[in-house]
Amino acid sequence: MVARSQSSAMLSQESIFVGANKQTQVSDLEEVSKVVAYGAGTTIALWKPIDSAHRGVFKTLKGHSAEVTCVKFVKGANMIVSASEDHEVRVWKFKNLEDGEMDNVDCFQVIKHHKHTITTLAVIHNLLVIGCADGTVSIWSFICDQYVLQDGFSVQKGVFPLCLTLHEVESNQYILAIGGTNVNVFIYSVLTSTEGVSKIEFAAKLEGHEDWVKSLVFRETAPGDYLLASGSQDRYIRLWRIRTNDNIESSEKDEKKLTLLSNKVYKFDITANLHVAINFEALIMGHDDWISSLQWHKTKLQLLTSTADTAVMVWEPDTVSGIWICSSRLGELSSKGASTATGSSGGFWSCMWFEHDGRDFVLTNGKTGSWRIWTSSDGLLWDQNLGITGATKSVTDIAWSNSGEYLLSTSLDQTTRLFAEWKYDAHGGKREPSSWCEMARPQIHGYDMLCVEPISNTRFVSGGDEKILRSFDEPKAVAQLLRKFSGIEIQSENELPESAALPALGLSNKATTDVDENESDDDPDARETAETKNISYELVDELLHPPLEDQLQRHTLWPEIEKLYGHGYEISCIDVSPDRQLIATACKSNNAQHAVIRLFDAQNWNQLTQVLPFHNLTITKLRFSKDNRYLLSVSRDRLWSLWERNFENNQFSLISHKEKPHSRIIWDADWVPLSAGSAFITASRDKSLKLWRLSEEKESTSVELENSIKFTEAITSVSAHRDLFNEKVLIAVGFETGSIRILSYKSCFSEVAEVNWEITPADKINRLRWSNLVQSGKVLLGVGSADTSTRIYSMEVSSILD
């Protein structure tokens, strides 16, 4: 049992970094508050792009158990509808839009009708249409405060819906357009009443595309006159003119008119009094890859398109000829030969735009999970603004710098990211309030990243899903960036490399100073390095805010200085001794031969001759004691081992282990502060947290269990703060479900802070780390989770001391 303290300490959310899913309908905009909701892993992230404080994601909604595929706001109803690969559709209700915070959001209905992944949604007023990966489409009416199933059908044999759009042409009379794994757009008429859907009929099949249809969107140009835009994998956009009743031209009614050279007209009736005619209006071509998303402007006849060719374009009809032309092109120029067909996963996935304070805002999310923002006052000149970033796959490890001023994270999305607090503007003025941003992306790798640990404030070592470790040095330009915006002083500036270069081939970032300044300009190696040289001092000086996504990818890499070899399988964990002399590593293993600890000298990078064997399965965590004297290892084999270091020759000897310390995998361990004595904590899948005390008896050291507590769920991470608070050890505990508990320990475990379920991650906590820095009376806690998020929390020191 855990004793509950009388303290009312609370963990406050400082920042959330989470990337958007790679889905074409993953995001939507609430037009009143200008809040964006997007699918991020299994959660729905809420973000306000017009927030001048740049706080980023302020809330995540938990409930889905698989990747979110679709998110839609129900206009005028204060509701969000989301769909997922867990086969469920969830309906969320928020009480108000005051300041766009949406603090009170509750899921009040879960639709479990379908048995496969939900691929697309369309919602308007009281009507919801759901498309499923099994080829079925279901229609639901909002009756008595919940959606009720009205009808279901399959579009065509072998056709799976990928996009839906719904438009009300007259009261209770709708047109439903469906696109999918077919070259045609399928049109249905829908009639509703107070009791729900009274009729749904197939109306037309629009022909013209040459590949799957990925996006559909309606726009009303005049009463009874509409445009339907369809985007396809054939790289083209087709516009269809839809007219009703009196808007249908008399020539279109002439059944005897020759159709060989004229545009085919699709005609149908929704009711006896509502006639509809559809004809092909225009073909828009100019993209080099699949069309992913389309959005009409709310007030102007302009169409926004995002594609897999890394371009975002704005299209509008020429005032003289009426031909649709590209008026603005945003994003990047696509690489020659790089396309979806050749295996490229680049480009943009979804897009949206809106007006605010006389400016147009264009938003799009890309392959790295980040959001990019462009703004324009005249629709011609566009400026790129600071967006938000985050990992797109499980965050496997996090580590604070030695000073505690910035946070490093690694992820299965093959990146290492650096987050720091944005405290100062470009002119040195203090920002109130400050916010956390991604300031650098030191490593973009070809393997999934698994672990990271700083060696100093300007150097770290990381391990990925490969057999080697890589060490990196901070370049001068990034150091300047951190000093400019975060107030982090540059250490040993003369010893830092100028910048990094990413070779055309290979996985190593090279320091640009490695190129001899005396080499000829004609030398191809020197020329390649010059072409790939990263961030320059001039660019740093010109930045008015932290780096944008394209700058993070290209200009904030850290040069790799060393590779460490020795392991036979993928690296599983790393730790660096507090004196910065030794690096301890382990790799994945299913036998004792490879379940060993290898040690490296952090000064000369040589591997120590001694290898530490004990475990039989993968070592999950390595931790040096705060006094550098001991090395602790925990493993999947449910055992821990304690090694003592001989400082004269850096040799280690096994001094203690227990036969059955835990009954399940030991996921994590940490040492308590030195002022609390020699003791360490182990966290296991058996739901127990145990504190072990070292005691020296004559010439031997013994380790005994001092205290143990049991929880109701598996523990996956634990972190003890370096300092004591009110003579108590401050402990953060992470669980398999994503929940977090803050405990203290003196003679027993006590709960000191309540962590609200709404602000915790939605999946397994992979790593918890307290920052050594105590600033403005607060301590900071970093959290890396399998829900793809990196989170930073703070807690008032005064509340801990109560």
C-alpha cells in the first residue's frame, strides 16, 4: 500500500510534443476557436495555431486503442467525431470554446458497428457517414443525443471507400459523394426526416480519373450551384459542376443533343421537386505525385491541395480565360525520381486553411509528423511561421543534459530530438510566458533509435536498432541557437565543430571542419561537403524564432565524432558514469553469451578489455551510482546484478545479486540521492517497486530489501530526483497504461502528487527522467511514451516540502 500524503501537490503540464499520423483525413479545424484537432498515434491532439505564445499541443484525448485515422468537427454542435484502426468511431462533446482551451471534453458515445479499420468519415448537422476498410458504408442519424444506425451498403464489389463528402442541397436533402479504390466517384442522394434517414439511392458514377480517388470536397458557389473537387492518385484534380432545378441549363435537358463532342451530363432526382445535373467542369494538373488532400477557401473561389510530391498549391480560375491556374506554390521542390511509386513516403498528408485578422493561414502535416504554417495578407506573398513538431512513433528514451537545461529524446521514427525552453525573443527580450520548442534534430538515422545519454552538455551517445553506438558533438551554430533563444551559455566554444554535413550516401553526419581548408575547390569530396553544409551563423542571426521544420531537418544536425563497436546484436541500453569517464552498454539477447555489459572509455573511445557476464536475457537498463562506484543492471531474466568499480584500473567485480528479486521482467532501476545513502530502486512488470539498501560489513558489501510496494498495474519506468526534498527522495513512477504517480520515500513510500489522468500519456511509459535543474521554484519531469509523445511536466518545490 502507498501512504497518501496530506500535500495537495499537482503535476502541471508544460509541453506536449507529438506528431500527426500519416493519414489524409487525420485533421480538422474548429472555425470559431481556430482549434486544430489531429490524430497523433492513438490520441487526438488539440492545438491552437494562432496562439501567440506558441504553447503547441495543449491537450490530448485518450480512448482509441489503435492509430487514429479520421478526425472531424461537427460544425455548430460542439462535437468531435474520430475514427481509428481499432474499428471504433468515438463521439466527443466539449462544453465551451472559451479561449480555445476545450478543457472539458468527454467521449459520450462509442460506435462499434464495423469490424474493420474505419477509413473515412463525413459528418454534417445530424448526419454521420462512416466508410470502412471492408467496403461497407453506414449512415447514422443524431437522435436523442446519440447517433443511431439508419442504413448500410457496399459501394461496389471490390471497392473500398477512402474518402466521403456530404452536402445539403436543400433542407433535409443531401448529396453524398464517395471515392475509393476505383477510378470513379460514386454519387448518392440522401433524404432525411425528423425520424432519421428516409431514403438513400445510388444516383451517378462520375468517370474520368485513372487511379484511386483520395479526396473529395464540396463548395457552394451560388444557390443551387455547387462545385465538387476530386483528387486522385493519378496526380490530377477534377472539378464537377452540380446544378439543381432552374440552374440546370435548357441545353442539358435536351435528350436529342449529340453527346459525342459534348460533356456528359449526369442527371437524377432527389425528390420530385429537386432535380440535379452533374457535369465535368475542369481538369487541374501540375502535381508530380498522389493528391492527398483538398480544401476549398471559405470566402474565395480558391482550392488548396496537398500532395505526396512535397508541394502545397493554391489554385484559382484565371479572371480572363477561366482556366484554373496555380496562384501560389508552398512547400518544397520534389526530388527527381522520388515518388510514391518508387517507395518515397515524403510529401504532405492533410491540409487546411482559414482566415484570421485579415490573413490567410495554410496548415499541412508532413512525413515527419510536424505541422507547417504559412500566412499571407494578400494571397500572393506567403511567410512560413513556426509550427509544431513531435515524433510519429514510440518515444523509446529521453535524457536531460547534465545541466538540465534541455531534453534529448529518441524514437522509433529514427530521430533524436532536442527540446529546450524558448525564453527570449530574437532581440534578447524575455518572453512571457515562455514555451518549449524543438530547437534541434541532432540525429536523423536509418535505424530505429532506442537509447540516448549525454556525456557532457555538448556531447551525447546514442544507440539504435543496430550493433554500434554513435557519439555526437554539438556544433557552434546550434550552441548559438540555444544561447539566443534559451539562454544556455556556450561551453568551450573554440572546441566545438562549426556545423555538420550529411553525406549523400551513408549514415554519419560529418563535421564540416573535417574538410581541409586548403583543399582545392575542384576536389569532389570538398565540394560535396560544402553543398551539404548545415546551419550557418548568418541564418542563426536572422532567425526570429526557433528553427522551422525544414531547418530542423537540414541545418541542426550534430556531427558524429565516433562509433563504438563490440556488440553482436541491436543496442538495448546505455548509461554514462557521473564522472563522464565510462560508457556502459548492452544489447538485445536471448542467451548468456550476448547478454553481457560492455564498457568504453569516454575519453579515448577505446573498449575496455573486461566484459561483464551475468544475465541470460536482454539487459533492459544500466545505471551507474551517483558516486561512480557501482554499476547496476536489470534484465528481462527478472534478475539484477551489482558491480563494483576499481578506480585504479576501471575493472568491475560482481558483488551482489538476488535469486528471485522480482517475479516478472525488471524494466527499470535508479539510484537514490547520495545524501539518502547507498540504495537503488527496481521497477518490474510484477507491479512492484522495491528499494534495496547497500551496507558494508567488514570487507564485503551486502544488499538487502528495505521496502516494497505493490500497484495494480505493471511498472515500466522509475526515476529518482538527484536532490532530497524535506529529507525525502522524490520518485516518479510510470506504468504500462501510461499513468504516472509521484511518490516520496523516507522510511516508507508516500504519494505526494496527484497526476490527472487527462494529462498523462495514452500508452506505456518508456522513460521518466527528472531534470537536475530547479528553476523558478519548480522541478521538471520528462516523459517518453509509446503513444509517440514526449511530455514535460513541472511541480512546485514548495508543494513537495509541505
